[in-house]
Amino acid sequence: MENFSLLYPENSTRSENTLTEEALNDLSIDFIIDALTEDNYEKNLLGKIMTKITCDKDTISYRCDIFEDFLNFPQLRDELSELVIKLADLRDIERFQKDQEASSLWSLINRLREIQRRYCQAVFQNSS
């Protein structure tokens, strides 16, 4: 499992429609995004996710299943929340990678990413 998505099932066709400006305004997407984060990188990422919708039945069902898993398995939700915080910290460190002196730190980050990948594999294998 090299690539894993919480938004799309494996081997799915990613068909998306972009919400109109009127729909974005009616749904107060900017307000929601501002309430979720202050970080501009995260705002842009959330904006890309929240403004694109799908009509694919399998994708919608998959997303509902993922949401139910988070509701039904609080330990999974808590561990994933902790992991997201750690990954955000790593992303901040990654920004300093341009500095040559940070190469050993960059190596540590890559090792931690591998640990994170293996952790996700184990969590999802155990929940199956």
C-alpha cells in the first residue's frame, strides 16, 4: 500500500466538480476554513479539498465509511490526531531543509516518514 487516501477509494476515478463562487459563499467555506486553521498552507490545502465535490457513489460511500470509523474508534481518531500534529511539526522542520547544515535533520525526517507510513499500514491492517 504505497499511496493511501482518506478521500478516495483505491483505484478509483477521481471525478470532481468545483463549487461555484455562489455556493462557496452560501456554505461559508472561507469562514469554516478560517475556523479550522490559521496556517496559510493548511488553508490552501483545505480550500482545495472543500471546494471540490464528487458525485461518484462509491467515493461518497467510502468517505462515509471513513467518517464512521473515526466516530466508532476513538483510539484511532486520537492516534491519528496526534500523528497529524507530529507531521505538521515535521513539515515546519522540512521548510528549513534548504540549509545544508540541516541534512542530518532531513535524514531523520525521512526515517520518521517511513515509520509513519508503516504505522498507517499497521493501523489499517488491524482495523480490517
